[in-house]
Amino acid sequence: MSTVFIAFQTNDDTRPIIESILADNPHAVLDEQPAMVKINAEGHLVINRESIEERIGRHFDLQELQINLITISGHLDEDDDQFSLTWKN
């Protein structure tokens, strides 16, 4: 299996997103840099809208991820409820 990843700018808006990703993906590894946070995971990574909403206390459109997104690696699949990255051999 190969590693997928997602990287965000480090700021107050991304903290609950990062917390949600780590809570929903216990196999994920956090790599913190001075201005960037990268989350690596073997095989797959799932971002759940509902998990983010629980942390921020409001409706969250997954398109909002694009505002602070730096880069991704993996096959992207996206709908209104989930944003997932997978590695397909």
C-alpha cells in the first residue's frame, strides 16, 4: 500500500478540520511544519463533514477545505458528506 496525504495551512480555521481527520483516521500520522500541517496515511484517508461540524458548531460545506488546502496526494472521491483520498494500485 502507498501513502496518501493532505496538507493545510496552519491557522485557526484548519485546527478543527485537522482534529476531525485525526479522530476519524486513527492510522493517520500528523506532520507539523511552521506554516503547514500534513496528514499522511497508508492506503486511505477520509474527511467527514459531520465530524467537522461537531467541532465547529455550524454547517460545513466540504468545498470550504479548498480555502486552506495546500496539496493532496491520492485518488480523490468527494460528495456532500465525505472527502476521501485512496491509493489504488
